[in-house]
Amino acid sequence: MRCHYYDAALCRSCTLLPTPYADQVEGKERHARELLGDPPGLAWLPPVLSPEQRFRNKAKMVVGGTVEHPTLGILDADGHGVDLRDCGLHSPGLHAALPALARFVTLAALVPYDVPARRGELKHLLATESPDGDLMVRFVLRSTEAVSRIRKHLPTLRAALPAVRVASVNVQPEHKAVLEGDVEILLTEHETLPMRLDDVTLHLRPQSFFQTNTPVAAALYRQARAWVDTATPRSVWDLYCGVGGFALHLAAPGRDVVGVEVSAEAVASARLSAGEAGLVRAGFVADDATAFALRSPPETAPDLVVVNPPRRGIGAELAGWLEASRARHVVYSSCNAVSLARDLAAMPSLAPVQARLLDMFPQTTHYEVAVLLERRA
């Protein structure tokens, strides 16, 4: 993949861009293998590859410049906007939408936030494309001053971009490096963006997390389903379940599935998906994953537990609970093999038997790795 922004030193976010893709994947798998060691009985499945470009389903664009000439991209070292709307990572639908969104900034007179001067309104434009080509567009503002203008001109934006299904304003008033705030103002009749992955449709609300690489995310859920179906558990917990990606893929006749997620908005999305699919034995709880587990005696644990934590990992408390529990299997999906290795060391009774690297983030050093753990006899 060639990138004129990289060649001009305007953006170096893709740190592995000069490295051939096959070498990128080989290096990532070598890194994961070194961290996990070579425990007896661990089999590595072939890595899941990604398209090298046009794979990102989400654009997180810092808005700079002026109302007349906005930039959508990043800020340079001096806090001035660098336009990256031609970035080769964005999905085709996002790539096509960014020029229209830039024109909308001018139409609605949305003053870009000037970081050095601490003035202006529009901080970020966040756009997500579904597998079916629908869009969610979010305007991150410093205040609600411009909301009425966005409402007024939204029909023009939707005429230019008919794929826009969900639009909202997020209010982030503080002067700090935080992407979004707590307040979300919905502007459209639809509240969710359906994300159809194989035979499961997930519903994404504005503040919900979803993997940024749709094809690799689908492969991750397929791998988890294959492992779980082979293990034949009657009960499953999906901790850090988000909008229910793992839980909804693992729901099956004769199997009780409980998803746990701290975000009430994500839980509402998961419940909506389960209801539409008629999955009456899939339930969801808004709670902290560790607190939820620690309130349950280890002997009441389900047959299988899925964990998909943030980069910090599951931590000592949850790892200790899983180690002492009756769970026969754990599926651990990790975006940070360093914390994964630390957590596995705290669960010696749960042996890794299969692992697979999934290249969720080509052109960077980041990756996803999924591991199937089995309790030692």
C-alpha cells in the first residue's frame, strides 16, 4: 500500500506501511508467540488476514482549519489541522462521504475548534459505515450552540448522503485530549446502525464500541463460535460483551448465554438484537465484568466464559476468580498480547490449547489474538 500522506511525512500513524504485508503479519505472530511462550499442547491456527487498505469501518476525524476551508484528519505538532480525507484505510463508503461532510461544515457554519486558541465549536467528525453501506455520523461539539443549525441543514446532508441512517451531536466541553463527552443528542428517527455479520445483526448506538475492521471481526466471531460449539457448553458468560458480538454468535438451542457490559447503552443494543433474533436464552446485564463475577461463588460459574477486555486485560481479581472457578473453558480475545500473557500466567489451571492471530489493524503493530483455554484434568 502506498500513501501520499506518509510519503510527504504529513501522517505517520501507519508505522508499518513500508513493511510488506506478509512480513507485518509474520512479525505480529512472532511477537504473540514469544509473549505466550511455547506451552505444551498449544496449537497455532493460520492467521486471519485483512485487506491491506479500505478496511476501516470508522473514521475519527479531528476538524481543523476554518469554516470556509475545514480540514478533516489530525492536528500537527502546533495544533493546526492536517487534512486526511483521502486516507487509504477508510472503507469505500467513508471515503466517499468525507467530502460531503466537509461541505456540510461550511453549510452549517460549524466553526472548527482551534486547540491553541481554545475557541471554536466543532472538534471531531465521527463516521461509521455498516456492512450494508449505511452510515452513522456524529458531530462532537464544545457546546450545544450549533445544534439548531445542524438540525436545520441535516436534510441537505441526507440528500447528499442518502446512506446516513443515524446522526447525532456529542457534547465534549473540556479542553483536553478526549474524543467525546457524556451527552449525546440524537438527530434522526433511527437510533441504531445495524451491523450485519454473517447470520447475526448487531445494533450499534452512537456511543457503543465496535471493532473497526468488519471482515476480521466477523472472522473472530466465527472462530469463537467454532471453539464453543466443539466444547458444547450448556452455559456461557460473555464478559465485556459490548453490543453482544460474542454472546449473540454463541447463542444456540439448549445453551444459556449471559452478556455483561458496563455500558447501559451497549446492553440496550444487545437486548434489541437478541429480541429481533428471538434468542430468548440470551440475556444481558449492565454491570462491571469483574464485579459481576466476584459476586458469584466460583462453584456457580458457567461451563465456558468469554472475555474480551480492553488493553489493560482482565486483571488479577478476575483472573483469580476464573482460576478458582468450575469453568471448563475460557475464550480470551485480546488486543494486547502483553496483558494477555500476564493474565494467562495468573490462571495456570487453564491451559491454552489453540490460538489464532487476527490482523485487525494492518499497517500498524497492533493486532487481535484469540486463545482457547481448557481446564487441566
